[in-house]
Amino acid sequence: MKSVLLIIISSILTSCAVVPKATHDADDARCNLITRKMELDTTGTGNVNCAGNDGRAVLICLGFVGTVAAASAIVSGSIVLAGNTVHWVEKQGRCDDSFLNTYIMKYNKSVPEKNNTQIKTEDSLSIQTTN
């Protein structure tokens, strides 16, 4: 019974690894983005046979397989996190309807304009004294 359970666990652990995958977003072409949004995807790794008569060897095999599966998730997750951060920053700078550009435009509308130039107020001027 114990060996059957170990075989089932080993086949579940070794059946997948986590890899980063670039996806296409509707904003990529519209905003002329260079970077792509990334997602985590699982892929099959083949079958590793951890079955055997020696219980210690089976546990070592299962530990190794579990470590490889966890390591692939950690490394791939870090790559996706970094890639999506770069993609978000690029999108904020290039897309007119991005969160930051929308906020900036909303703020700038509240500043009075005269002849297409912003009127400087006392708050925005540094007070200079001339002697």
C-alpha cells in the first residue's frame, strides 16, 4: 500500500513543471509595445519512475522530483513577475489611456491655461527676492 501511494505521488509531482509563456495583448499593437505580457504555464516533463524496493531510494527520488518542480515554479514565477513589471511600466509610458496618463491628464485639466500655456500660480513659482 505504501509503495502504491509513493508511485501515485511521484507521478503527480513529475507530471508537470511551471514555465513562463509570453502572451499577446490587444494593447501591444495599439500602443506599439515591445514587451509582452507573461503568464505561468504548466508543461509535462515525462514520467520519472521512483518505484523500487528500497524505501530510502524512493524517498530520495521523490524529494528530488519535488524540489525540481518547486524550483521551476519559483524561477518561472520570478521571471514572470519581472517581465510583467517591465511590461506595465512600458504600457504606462506609451498608451494614452493607461492609468498614469489618465491621472496626469485629469490633473492637468484642473490647471488653468491661457494661450495654450499653463498659467503659473504663486504655488508653482519659487519666490525670488531681488536686492
